[in-house]
Amino acid sequence: MEKVLKIDYQKCTGCRLCELVCSVSHHGVSNPARSRIKVVKWEAEGLYVPMTCQQCEDAPCISVCPVKATSRDENDGFVVIDYEKCIGCRSCVTVCPFGARNYSTIDKVVLKCDLCGGDPQCARFCEVKAVDFISADRLSQSKKKDAAKRLSTAQKAAATLYPE
Amino acid sequence: MALNRKIAYIDLSTGKIETKPIPVEVRRKFLGGRGLDAYLLYNHTKKGVDSLGPKNTLIVSGGILTATCASATARTHVMAKSPLTNLLGSCNMGGFFAPELAWAGFHHLVIKGKAKKPVYLWIHNGEIEIRDAASLWGLTTTETQWAIRKELDDEDIKSMVIGPAGENLVRFANVMTGIKNSGGRTGMGAVMGSKNLKAIAARGTMDIKIAHPIDALEFNKRFIDQITSAKVNQTQGTLGTPFIWGATNSWGGVRTRNFQYNQCEYADDIEPERIDEICTETMGPHHMTGCFGCQVHCRAKYKIPTGPYAGKYDEGPEYTSQGAFGGEPDCKSAETVLTGNHLVNQWGVDNLEIGSIIAWAMELYELGILTSKDTDGLELRFGNDEALLEMVRRICFREGWLGDTLADGGIPASEKIGKNSFDYLIQVKGMNNLHSDERATPGLALNIATASRGSDHLRSRPAIDLYHLPEAVLRKIYSNPVPYDGPLSSEHTEYIGKPWQVFWQENCYMAVDCLGICKYHTTFLGATLPNFEDWPKVLYYNTGLEFTPKDIWDIAERCNNIERLFNLREGLTRDDLKKGDTLNHRYFDEPCLRGAPDVIGAKIDRKKFKKMVDEFYVHHGWDKNGVPTPETLKRLGLDQEPSHLL
């Protein structure tokens, strides 16, 4: 079953542990500059949004790659980079609508989320589940539930206002 | 790797900057963070330096584990001689500054001299630059941080700054990073101000190589599970530190009206649940936020709901803000607590000290020791919210006779005000007490009386005293890593065994401060949290250095003794009311009037207290006057200090 990263920015506490564990698990070093996920912050408003690759179905990074270095992994369904082919032209960085492709000035390569081969560490370490790894068909389940709750609350309130 | 983070010596008078590696032998003796800071302070200042003069040395650091794959290692430590106490100045804050400093290549900054005009430091990937801060002078703490980001065109810059209070040399001005992370105590902001140093900005992308990354990652996961499984941390993660105020206030353990009472009655509007409600209303259900890499996420985000500051965003308010703007001045409105918290964050001043000193002034006013002539007509009475907030402003900007007087701290102010005003000043070593009331808990009273930076609840507090854990559990905690078979009591009102608990906690908190970890991740408010046996592992996986739990205990003891040596050199004497290990007379003479049955009538017994201090000194290997004996110094390898290894 295809699983995806679900980001619920409202739950994010802005601690950036996801950035830390991403860089440690991929590179053995602590350095957010090497992380594939980044928490974008508006600190003065208390708003934090973790940004990472969405593994788009119709991925612009795949279409734009001039040397076909980016492709979809047929087994797991996520977008992968073949570093044998990648020429580091950064076209994918330019077209990504989420800015999820990073260019590492340290290694001079394009980096992106590879879902840690199926066990994404960011989701594993995020206690509040602002980043979660769930099956794609359940992506909107919690939102549905929240909306349904609001609806039922509204109906209950309405019933109180206009008794039969 | 973490061990190749350097130390930088910066002379603001000459502009000379020198960087050096930190030898492994020094790490083995002092680890890093607060411990190494204490060593540097002792070695880089001379006896009796003017705390606001160019010869005072300001030390800024991250712990040895900061920015590694160890949970919650975001603490920044700042040390210098304190302008408030003229003894050890030391403060510790969370946020994101220390990790950024580590990624920029540094663990310790030793800042000397005084710049001719306002400057700030810009630290970027191993380079340090002294830059002009003329345009930053006068800005609030948040404005300063934003202006630096704009000037250097990088949103990810983290800076540690002072606000107007620091510029105005308010002797309890703090240093701030982020919206509300503050190194509050002992006036380190005034030291920065005295050096014309407005800010230290850092940004780094340098790798910190983890010695054993897979093990470090897995151990971190175990650590996190241990930390989040503790009920106390789950509560902190929902209500933040205000939950402590809620608990201690209902029990009768907070000081109100400057020690006249020990409970704030009819204060529903400032109870933690009400504050949580306001946070939920203004910021939504998920309104908690955390420091770097932390799962406890103990601070709340809020917008001030009503009043002249309505709509302003801030974080907190902490336990201390509830005391400072609620309990102590006997104000009972959430709006006042949230606004007060916002003002001190923006102007950069210690909320605890300012709340405490204003409450003192309020009592003096009600007693007639201060008159409306002194206050320029301000009705400085308990429960007057407007007067409280106005006084905060006057102190931060040194306005009016009283504002200027109080800005110099309690003891100088009491000397200026005269009469018997000093008798009402609730302080230890010149620093005002937290708003907690320790009369029913002798162990905690011993803690504040003997803490190295003056009255302090984060140096050696055996806070689990209040949980009434079975004695067998206490013995398990307090007999490790050093065997202890002396008396222990799970009764919080007892005196026996408490000196050992305070001594043990002192070493425990020192170890945590050296590592750079937050205290909520050790035996502070929860008995099951990480401890001496866990730290060797986390140190080994991250840095490759091998230690035993006893090694870490010894390091902590060594660092505590260095702090003691510093204080003794600056004139600490045991029974001195202004500079010693003792308490205000009200602790001994006035019993608690409110609270639970085990609190009402409680006061500290002078004789038993003296015996506790004696015993506490014996555990340390100090003589009757609290001076480390030659044998103790030799055992800890401190007999050659100052040794100038760095």
C-alpha cells in the first residue's frame, strides 16, 4: 500500500528535530543544511510549516530533468534521483512548486526526501505528529472527522435554537 | 565533530579576535557549557573587577552536546561577574541560539573589553566579525533580531540580544533570543550593555560529525520515549510551566504581597487553565512550541486578548511571570500577566527580579517607607495593575527617582531608600527570590540559600521532595552514582537528609548544564527522567568520549567548586545577609498564614537550618565557613587554580 508523508503544520511546535534526524540518518552528521525537510517559520506570528517533497504524481522535477536523472521508483512509488546521471543543473530546484528540492553547497548535489527507503525518520521522531507517515487513502481522514465534528456541533446548536 | 568546536577570544576594546581548539583534557575536566564557563570566568577575571567595567569577562557557550543528536540540547549559557550581586553571574536559556553557534563553529565565546560605540558580533562558519550596531541601539529585543536578519539578508540567523533595559544598565537586564527565550538571572544583559555589545548573531552550516550516528539516533529515540512518558512532561507539554503555579498556589507554596502571604486567593483569571483557554482562543488548539529538538514543548503561544496591547503576539507566560505579575503584586488579571510578560520580553529584563522588586516597593509604599513623593504620585499599592506595569516601564527606562533606584537592584536600592527597608527585601546574595515560598520545605529553603548565583530554584532544587516518594525510591535515586547510606526523608517538612539531596541535585544540575541539556530532561520535576547512568551513553554515541557515571559526578563537583572559589574570591561569607548562604529573617520569624494544613504555621527553624548548612558543607568537603579544604581541592584537581589551560 502506498504511504505518504502527511504534514499538519498546525501541530508543529517548531523544534526542528525532523531536520536534525534527517541529516544524522542520511549523512551521519548533525547539520540542518543537509536536511531534506525544513521547518519554515514565521516566528513573530508563531507559525511553523515543515516543508518536504510531496512525491507528486505528476512531478515537475521528473518532467524538467534534461538527463532523466529523476524518476519514480516503481516498487515504492516515490521520486528518486540517480546520482550517476544527475548533472547538478538545478532545473528541478527551480520548478518544484514547494521548494522541496534542496541544493547542498557542501556536497554540490541536489538533495530531496527519499522517505528513508520506507521508514522516514522525521515522522518517527515527531512526537506531535505534525509529520506523519500514513497510507495515501487515509490522508484526509482526520480532516473529514474534524469537519464532521464541526458540522454535528453546528447542527446540535441549531437544534437547541429551534426546538421542534 | 562536537569536540572540534572552538573557543573564541574577542577583545572589543582592541578588535582583536583569536580562536583556539578546546583540548580534550579540558573537556575531560570541565566538559563544556556552564562548567567550562565557570573555569574560564575564574581564570579570565581578577578579584574585585568592576562588573560593569571593561575588565569584566562575558562568556557565552553551548554545552558539549549542543546541536548533536541528543534530545533537547539547545541551552545557551552566559556567565560574567554579576552587576546585580557582584558575585557569580550566570544564566541559561533555551531557544535556537546555541545550536546555531555550534554549527557556526564555536562552543565558547570569551568577550573582553568595551567597544567605543555600539557593536554586534556576526559569527558565520568559523569567522567572527565585529559590526556597527548604531542602527540597532534603542530597538526592542525582537526588533533587533529582525533588523539583523534584514541587514545580513538571512532569515535563518539566530541572535542573542539585549533590549533597552540592558542598554540602560538595569542591573537585572536579561539577554534574549527568539521571542521569549531569556537568560534572565543576574543581569547578564547589563554586562552586554556595559560593553556596548547589542547582539551576537550566529549562522552556521558546518557539519557536526556524530561519532556513532545510528546508535546516537536510536538512543535519542529511547531518551525521547523516556522523557515523554513522564506525566510531568505531558502536563508541561499542554499547560507549560504555569501548571506549577496552579499546583503550588492551591497548596500554599507561592509568595504573595512580598512574603506577607503564601497563597494568591480568588485568582481564577490567572490559573493555568484560564491561560490555556486564552492561548486556545487566540492561537488555536495546538498552541505549544518548543526549543530546538525538544519534545516537551513547554511554552505556549498567545496573543494578548484585551487592553492597550490587544492582539500582540508573545510566548509564555511562564510560572515566573504568573508570580511576577500576578501573585507577588497581588494582581489578578490575565491581561496584566500576559502584558507584563510581553513588556519584559520586549525590553529585555528579568521578569522574576522586576516582579519581586516591585512587590517589595509596594510593601514599602503601604508601610509609608516610600511616599507618593518618591513614586512621582503613583499609587504603588498591591493589586494596582496599572501602577505595576507603569513601574516596569520606569525601571527598564530608569525613569523617575524610584525607577532609577530600583533599576540598581534590591540591596543598593535599600541603601538609598534607607529606614528599615532592607528587612523587607526577600533576597539571597543580592538577588531577589523566586515567588515560591519555601517555609514548609526546608530542603528547598536550603537550596535557595546556598545556590551559587544567589537565590535560585534551578541550581540544586530537590523538587521531587513534594511527591512523597517512598524512601526506598529516594534512596535509589540519591545513592547513585555515589553510594549514600545516611538519612533520607520523603517528608517535605523534614530537615534530615535534605543537605545530601540538595548536594546531589546540585551536581545533577551542573552535569545537565555542562552537557547543554534542559533540566526538564533530568530528575528535576520527574523521578524517572534521564540521570547519571544515561549521560555516559549519550556522550559516547555523540562525541566518542568515554566516561563513567562517577566521572560525570566528579566533573560536576569540580565545576561547582570552581563557582564556589569565584564567589569566595569576591567576598562570600557564610552568615552575611547580603553575600552569604542565608535567608531573610521572615523565613524564620513569620509563619505561613494560608494554604493546606501542612503549610499553615510553617516556618524555618533557625537552629535546624544552621545544622543543615553545616551538613551541606561537610558533604562538599568544605570547612565551617564554606571554604573548600585543601584536601577537597586536591581531590578535584583544583589546587593549582587559576591554571590558565585556556
